[in-house]
Amino acid sequence: MKKYEDVVCGMKVGEDTPYTSEYGGKKYYFCCGHCKEQFDANPLKYVR
């Protein structure tokens, strides 16, 4: 299974996580609902 970095906290998460968002045509993966909420509130803060 491919691993992705949670752009909010840096944790590695699998593509099977239920916490995802799309921004700028790219899918982002999160370790928990809190990190997803932080990203959704201000994605430009976290997009690299």
C-alpha cells in the first residue's frame, strides 16, 4: 500500500484513510479528522 504524508502534521498515512480532501486537482490524505479540518480551513497554508 502506498503511503502519503499528512501535510498538516507530517505523519505517514495509507491511501485507505477515510480522511481526504481535494485541492487544486490533487488529493490529500490525513491521519485524522482534526488534520483534515485544519487543511480544509486554510489549504494554502499547507500546500507545498
